[in-house]
Amino acid sequence: MDFLKRIALPGLLLLAPAGLWLSAQEPAFGGRGGGEKGIGAAITGAKEDPAAFDRGAKLYTTNCAGCHGATGRGGPGAPDLIRSLLVLDDEKGILIAPVLRDGRPDAGMPKPGLSEPQIADLVAWLHVQTYAAGHRSTYAFLDVLTGDKKKGESYFNGAGKCNTCHSPTGDLKGIGARYDGFALQGRWLQPRGGRGGRGGGAAASNKSTVTVTVTPTSGKAISGTLDRVDDFSVSLRDSEGLYHSFTRDGATPKVEIHDPLKMHTDMLSKYTDADIHNVTAYLVTLK
């Protein structure tokens, strides 16, 4: 759901910088396959239908998580939906649904083409996330180590392709001793780092910075750290800290984005609950 990354519009202001970090202090929930106690409490507290939440979780993971992160707290060039005033003030989809239904073409958000039931399910999922964020101190999180460490190791070295970038005797050595299971699970799912630049999970480092190269029709290419990108503009800061902004018209200028953690982002929609718990069970054994 790439269109969601452009909801930073009047009436959908952000209260915090975009960026996701799922940690023990910032509970948020995807599907309910893990069986954590706090999920049911958040669904009940938000007064949402559990079935709608589950459907919304699948829709969000498949269509939205690639840009906005696993829990809606933003990503490179995509706003934090959980701290959006529009989402926080919404009741029964009155504010959210029109945006999901019609888009905002004037701000670069095309009409998404969602059905009314899909819109309702996504609204339910968002409501649970905002309720969880606002009531995080009331939840007791149970042990997430319910997976099979052997299957997790097989997934790490096989279908997950984790071993193409990471090594249990290299960059991940000792990670199981540094984090508890809950924190570790959040960190490997979304390793970019905390809000405001904090963090440093299993794969997070300065090497995780998203960079961009912009090549105008005339003049030399300019590269730097990506600040923001959408259908109408792209901005960056070069190696000297100078800010550059370009208006976009289709494929002009040429924009090449390099995200070292793209594989993590792409995999978010592919993990099953079993994959997540199995890999976590394996990672905690890396002492």
C-alpha cells in the first residue's frame, strides 16, 4: 500500500519523526499467531472486532509494512501513522476511511482501490495500534520464545536467506546474551534503529543508512542521504551536509535509491508467525 507513505497532509500531522523501532517499551501488534496476552487486551480496549483486526493485520503486512514498518511507525520517506493526529482522532473510520477510499491525488496519493470491507479492517488494525501505544504500561508480555530453534536455524540458513548477510559467529555473535527474546524479536524484524536515530539492533549500524543518487537531465549526479521521496519531489543531504531538493516529473530526474536493509523490508510480508518465532528461538541461542 505504497499510497500510505504520502498521508503526511494537512489534518494528518505527525507528532514524532518517522521511523520504526519495535521494543519492549513500544508494544505494537501484527497478527495474533504468537498468542501474546497484550494483543487481546489491546483489541478489547480499542473495542475492535478480533476477526477484523486479524484481517487488517494481513492486509497491512502485505501492502503497507514495506514503507511504514511492521507496526506503522514509519520508514524512509514514509510518515508515522500511529502518531498521526488523523488516526489518533478517528472514530469508527470517519476520518481515516475517506483517505483510504479516495486518496489525495493533489498530494501524491492516488486512489488506492480498496474495498469497503478492506478499509474497515485496516481501520480496525490502526485503532488497535494506537490504543496499544497509548496504554503500553498496562500490558504484561509473555515469553515470545515459543518457536523451534532447529527450524529457526534451518530458516536462517535456507528460505530466509539470512546467512547471505549475517553470521552467527560474526556480526550476530553473542546477540542472544545482549537482548531478551521480546526485544530481540523486534530488533531483527525491523533493524533500522530507534526513533531519533537510537537503536542498533541485529543489523543496524551506520551502514543501514538509505542513500539516493539524483541525476538531472543536465548537470552532474548528486548523491547523499535520502531525506524524503514521493511522486513529486526528492530531497537529500550530500556528504558536506548541504540540502538538495528536486521536483520530479515521471522518470525525470533519474532517482536511484539504495537501501542496505531492503531485504528485511521485503521479507516482512513473507514471514509467517511460525517463521518469526522460530528464528527468534534460534537467535537467542547465539550466546
